[in-house]
Amino acid sequence: MPVQYHIVVLGDGAVGKTALTIQYCLNNFVEHYDPTIEDSYRKQVVVDNESCILEILDTAGQEEYAAMGDQWLRMGDGFLLVYSITSRQSFNRVKRFHEHMIRVRQTDATPMVLVGNKCDMPGERQVSTQEGLELSKILKCAFIETSAKSKYNVENAFHLSVRVLRNHRSHKKQKGGCAIM
């Protein structure tokens, strides 16, 4: 029986959370920006020869839906924390999302992948790959750059989140409930 994982996709508005999720789940790129309140998707996949079911929650990035965020943070097993490489502001807000996650979940050992999206737009880049890597070290999480438009690393980002989650659960069992990332 496949293991089920709840993956929550978080980040500022217009960073491509919905585009990444729909590209991964439906193999379709969404051209226009339509702010999401909350959408969920279900996909059965095989990651490293293990079948699993991903319940993916695509969340709102707009401030007016921030109150819903606590519920999303509590229900998630793992997280994709997304920013746009074309938006310094979205990158700067990542730390706030992370701090809020720690407060709500009451742990800094949360399975998470930092995702720099829109890498198909190098001429508009405001955040370097090196900055993404440095922030991932500070946040103690995995890092990947993606392009929902070109499908670059989209599947890899979600599968990386599964691997991080599995590793987290394995450490948690080994340490008697205390996860180390």
C-alpha cells in the first residue's frame, strides 16, 4: 500500500506556486496569474522505487489569506517554500514564512525544500543561485531551482520533498521522536 504524504506549497503571491503544482500534477503550464485561495491535488507516483500518494496543497500567497496559513502548516508533512528568482521581495519574505512555520509547528525540524522558481527567465534574475544555496543552509533545508514553464526540475522538486520527508521520518524514528535535519 502506498505511503501518503501531505505536501504544502508555500510562498509569496505570483511566485509560481500554482504553476509548479499544475505542471507537476497535470502536465500543463498556466500562463495567466489568478490568485489562489487554496487548491488541492492528488497524485500517485513512484519515488526511488517506492509508490506513494502525494496530497499537494497549493496555498494562497496573498496577505488577506494569512489566517488560513496556520491550518496549512499544521496539516503538512513536508513543504515546498517557493520564491521567484525574478523577485528580490519574494526571496526576502522566505525567512518570514519559515519563522512563522517554526512558531506554528513548534519545531525547526520541518521537512522542507527551498524552491527558486522561474529560472527560465535569466535576464530578469534578481536572486542568484548562490543566494538560494546560502539561504537553504541557514534554513537547514534542501534547495532546487525550477521553471514551471519549461518543466525544468518540477518533478525533481516534488520528489526531493518526498526524499526529505522520508529522511525526516527515518531520523525521527531513530531518535525516539526527535528529528534532526
